[in-house]
Amino acid sequence: MLLDTSPPVSADTPIGITLTINGQRRELQVAPWTTLLDLLRERLDLTGTKKGCDHGQCGACTVLVNGTRVNACLTLAVMKDGAEITTVEGLASLGERKGSNALHPIQEAFIEHDAFQCGYCTPGQLCSAVGMMGEGHAHSRDEIREAMSGNICRCGAYTNIVDAIEDVMQHGAAR
Amino acid sequence: MNRFDYVRAGTVAEAVGAFGDGARFIAGGTNLIDLMKYEVEKPGRLIDITRLPLQGIEEHEGGLRLGALATNAKVAYDARVAERYPLLRNAILAGASAQLRNAATTGGNLLQRTRCYYFYDAGTPCNKREPGSGCPAIGGVNRIHAIFGASDQCIATHPSDMCIALAALEATVRVSGPDGERAIPFAEFHRLPGNAPEKDTTLKPGEIVVSVDLPERGFARNYTYLKLRDRLSYAFALVSVAAGLELDGDTITTARLALGGVAHKPWRNQEAEALLVGQPATRETFAKAADLIVAEAKPQSENGFKVELARRAIVRGLEQAAAGTPQSLSDKRIQ
């Protein structure tokens, strides 16, 4: 059935949606042109997710929507009504030691392997890595590199990023 | 981004009924939202079709029916696609990034717009964006542009990898619109620019893609998708080759070849495919087909390199297909 908007929502009327963000249910009124990225950063103060290119080319805005990694900059919030969103702020609660203050194993591995320098791309790299491991299609270093190619790191920490991901894939956590 | 009305449809009929002047259907949004940010697209209404029941991949007449809303990732990692249509799988995985493939849909992939720099820059003329305004790519910066089938109004290329495989597989696009359903052979779905470069496809206003149907023949033994680009991942093709062969011993019995990155639509040359049939699967045979195809090339001021690149890619792609050694997706060395 059509959303209860007939005649359709006029351009100035916000639309009510429900999102579960990092485990917390939120009832929100959003303008239809609000991207998920802008909603997270500008409205909800979840500024861990970064705006890099804002065009789906850099991956800094990567978040998990229903467990799947996507570019939040190319996602309209209104289209994700009912979805579960996980941002970098919520990654720790996905880890094995859920509920404690412990980091997610991939976050620990990034620290252990020096997998960042300036850190701007890191939230996207982390969410992308968690999404990639959930997909389960990458097994070798070459496959990790290919599967992570949607996340650009201008500091060039790629080698250590692959090390960190490989470590978690092999050992479940950084040694 | 401009302001727009938002409508969420639950059925194909609702979606088609909500269409009107200035409306756009939106599914994955990976291309449309990007174009809206550049103000290349300024829809007055977005019709959200993501909740239509078109997500599935089903057996259909010996082949597979890919629902228009099946994501690129879902199709690529479907076990039946991997086994029976590895050419399609490889082409999809050669394109975009994992994040984009998780969002982008089968129908949307067919409808993505060119990545011509001028089309994307609303500050420049472009016959595709504003009919009649001119084409600065002709004589301008055009190393990524077409060498086949261009017109004096538009030299843009079609950007999809998936569609190059679908052209080689001779898929059928099933659409639904105000006048009901119809099926469009893949070769007739995209069009050459001619005098109407604003039209990428033969879809009529208000029509929506509902499925892409794959025929039984999948070339699962002898195929390749060879993509050549400026960087080894996450870049559009300068030239790509989708090749599928059937062999009886060393003799070619069926040949399909489609090129990406070189024209306004997936580029096929049936004369060249016919030339391959009945011939031994050798480098000499492949070179004859490649020569026939590139003889038609009309390069622009900066993309003459694509002619030789295409010739070599065709030969190498056919060699990979014949040998049963498709181009690896992770090890980028070209064997």
C-alpha cells in the first residue's frame, strides 16, 4: 500500500520514521531529502560517521544498515524507515564482550596494527571491515584488498588495515 | 539537492500510477542521489519502489529471473548465478565497491547514467542533460569517451559492467508501465545517442523494470569478463570485454562478445561473432574478429589509445574464455 500520504507528502512536510540506531529506537521526523549521513551527524550528533566526498567514492560514511555495509551519503533516511543502523559508535556493542566498555575486536586490531594515521577514514574502514567479515566472501589478502576497495585512505595505511582485518579473521581478535 | 515529494509504493501498479512529469523511481539510489547532489537530476517527486515484491531470484524457463530489486551483491553471490552464469557474477563484482553493490539493484544498474564529466557538471553545456545545448566533450577532454556508435551530439559511454555481461548473455528485460507489461531484448534496451542523447534507453515514460530474465545458455565453462581501467579496483572501464564461447573440441560452435567503456550501449558486433563460429579457437581467429570490430572505430581527440586497447582486450578475452581461465577478480594480473 502507499505510504499514508495521499496526496503525496508535500515538499515541506517532514515524514515520520522509526530507526533503531546502535540499539536505541528513535522516532524521527525527517525531510525526504535528508541523507542518512546528515541525519546521523547533524541531527543526532553521531559525528563518528564521516562525510568525505559525499558522493559514494571514498567510503568514509560507511555504516551498517540491517547488518549490511552501505554508503550513508547515498542513502535517504526516509527510505530506511524501520531499519537497524549501526555506526562506529555502536560497533563495540557488536563485539563479543557486549555490554562492557571493551572495543570491537576490529577496533582493537586497528590500534594494535597502527592501521590509521589521521583517522578520518577509520570509522568507515571499521564499519566496512565488520560488514565485509559478515559477508564472508573475502579469504585471502588479495580478496580483502578488493573487498575493501570502497574505502579510501589518503594517509596510505592500507597495508596495516589489511593486517588488522586479516588478524581478526584468523584469530577473532588482535593478538 | 532540490526539494521533492516522496511517495512510497507497495505494488508495481501503485508505483506506475504515482508517476507523472518530473517524477523518478528510486531504489538503491546510488546513482540518482548522486546526480541530485550535482543538480543534474531535479525530480519533483521520488517514488520509492524498494518495498515492491521484486527482490527474488527465481527459476524461469530453464534460466533465471532476476527481480529488478535484487541487489547487485545478491545476484553476484547467488549460488545458481555463480554456477550457471559466472560471466554475470564476474562482471558485477568488477564494478563499483562492496558498499555500492549492497545497495544498487538489478533494475537500477540498467538505468545508471553516463559518467561523462560534462554530463555531471551542470555548469557546462551537455546535449544529454540539456538537449540542444552542445557537447563540449567533442574536441574537449574525452579520453574516457566512445569510439563506437557516437553521434555529433553525444560521445558519452554507458558505464555498467553488469550490462556488458547481460548483453553477451542475451538477457531479456521485462518492464511494466501504463500500457501493461512487455519484454525487451537486451540489445534493444539501451540505445545509441543519435539525435536524442537525452534518451539512454527505450523505456517509455512511467515504465518500470520488473525483472531481467536470463536464458538457459550461460557459457559457464568458457567465459571471461576482462576489465581494463585506470586503477585496479573501483574504477569505470576504459575497455571491458564480456566473452562467452561454446566449443566442440577446438572448434568454436557459439560465440558471444560484448564490449564496455567504448559506446553509448554495450557494444556487440554480430558479424564478428559469426566469423568466429566454425573456426579453430586460436589467436589468429580471435585477431580476425578483433580487427573486424575495431575497423569500425572512430576515436575522439584524446582516446585513440582505446582502439588498440580494445583490439588487444578482445583477443586476450577470447583467449581467456577459450582456455577456461577467466580473469581473476582479486589477482589483477592479466594472464
